[in-house]
Amino acid sequence: MDEARAREVLGGAGVLAGPVRDAGLLALGENAVFAAGDLVVKVGRDAELWDRARRELRIAMWLAEADVPAVRAAAQEAILVEGHPVTVWHRLPDPVRPAGPADLAELLRLVHALPAPEFALPRRELLGGVERWLRLAGDAISPADAAYLRERRDGFAAAAAALTPHLPPGPIHGDALPRNVHIGPDGPVLVDLETFSADLREHDLVVMALSRDRYGLPADAYDAFTRTYGWDVREWEGCPVLRGARETASCAWVAQHAPTNPKALAEFERRVASLRDGDTTVRWYPF
């Protein structure tokens, strides 16, 4: 779906008061995200995202009822326009500063204190996309590297299923990074609710531990995260398992871009080599 097609769908949805051409495009990926006045409209890539779009609205309404600061839905129902799910949201005010790890921890504490909602949340399928990403990589990556990642996926999937959590399982954000926190005039607000799941709370915490160890997050910023949350997931004996699973998924995710991007291929090979060598100190770069 390109921008022109997304604008056609936006016009067909009839959710904006003004001309579609005046809506600003904020992002174009699985969703095309448009801003117009006080509204933000998300146009899904295809009908496969229909269930996820409807669930995201239910999650937003559930968080609103629980007084968790999060992006708010402007319409309670998603609509399907020519095979594309469309959802409408209240636009957030301009950020007053970038979000930091401590802001994320503050919101995760609220989310992790919630009981399960009345509707079903999916499990966090961290390794579920590995096969698709490797298939998209095709001949651009070494068959031996692809086989290695498949073997890691299977091993970590089995190990994760056998973990004994330290925290009580329940609702999690699923992609717990500062980029999914918006700092408005009233404080931090959680955004990007599509990955909300019901699983080990530790999933949300391992993300920042990996950011510290692999992606260059300063130690003091990580310490602020654990201090605000109240616990360091690295103290848990299951942490290496969830970390290994996330590293495996992250390698495969980069692999899908290798056929058209030499930098992605180089980053993929760097990551796989560090896993093969068991070197946890090799720096990975966001892609």
C-alpha cells in the first residue's frame, strides 16, 4: 500500500471533516498514519490486520477505564474500507521532551498492575515471525545462518515455554521501548498498543536489558529504568532465555531487508557472528 492508495481509503472512510489532501502523513508501514486537526487516522495495509485493529481499540478503551495514560480512541469501532481497516484516534499534543527509560518504567508499572481484561489478549509470539523473515531474506543470506537461526528459534521456544516467572503473568505492552512513550504536558503517555499481549511480564523488561547490553543504552539510563520499575530482570534466572529469544528474532527481522539493502546484510552478519561466538559484548545497531 503506497501513500496514494492510503489516501483513497482515507477518503472512502469519510472520517475527516476537511479535504483528504490536507491530512499529513506521519508514517507509512503496516499502517498509513495520517494527522488532521485533532484526529489521527490509521489505515491498515490489508484485511489481515482487521482483528488486530479492532483489538487495539478495545485495549485503548480498557486502558482508559483503568486510568492508564495511553493514546485514546476517537471512535469505538474500526471500519473496513475496500479491504483496509481504518481506526480513528485523538491526536496527542506536541511532545515537551523525548521519552526516557524511566518514563517507560513508570507506565509499565501501571500496565503490569492490571488484571486481565474481559476480552482475550494473544500470547506474545516473539519468535512467530522468524520463519517469514528468513523466507523473505531468501538467497541474500547464508543457508547456514538461516539454519542456525531456525535451530536457535526452536531451542529458545522450548526453553521459554518451561520458564518459571518471577512476576505474575498478565497484560504486557509487548514492545516496551521509550519510542512507544509520548511525553506530553501532563506526563508520559503509552502509544502503539498493537502488540499488547497476555504473557510473562518479564518480556517487557528484557527489552531494556538488551538495549543496555547490545544497543548502547547507558548504564545510568538502565539503572533509572530498574529503579523506577522496582526490579532488575537480570536478577531472574530466566532472563538469558528471553534475551536469547529476542536476539534470535531481532536477527531474523533484519534479514528480511538484506536482499535490497547492503547495510542490513552487514548488520545481519554482525549479529549472527556474535551469537555464534557467544560474544555478548558485540554492539548491535538499530535498523
